[in-house]
Amino acid sequence: MNVVITRIVDLPYGVKGATVKDENDDFNVYINARYSPDVQVIAFRHEVEHIKNGDFYTEDPVWVKEAKNRF
């Protein structure tokens, strides 16, 4: 369905956000609650860029995907 579900959760320091595609083809965006709201917004925008760029449909290594989505 390609729905974007966003959750603010405690993640390890150093991880600002992550996105996981589930069995329903929905995107689950996890934003680290340990960071300020300003950083959370930046992390959310970064994760949305991965979705918009189709990063979940390529076999590029993660470091390539991250290099494309630098803010």
C-alpha cells in the first residue's frame, strides 16, 4: 500500500532515524526520541528522501544510499 507510518521511539545514540518496509509494503519510519525536535525533523526528512528516491527497491549498498541522501 505504501503508507508511511511514523513513530518516535528511543533508539541508540548516533541513530537519528531508520525506515523499515513491512510485509504490506508500508514504510515504518522510526525517529529517535532522544534528539531535539529540530533534529527529529531533519531525520524524518532524510528518511522520506529514501522513500522518494526508491532506495527500498534497489540493491545498492547502504553507504551508497546514504551518500545520495546527505543533508
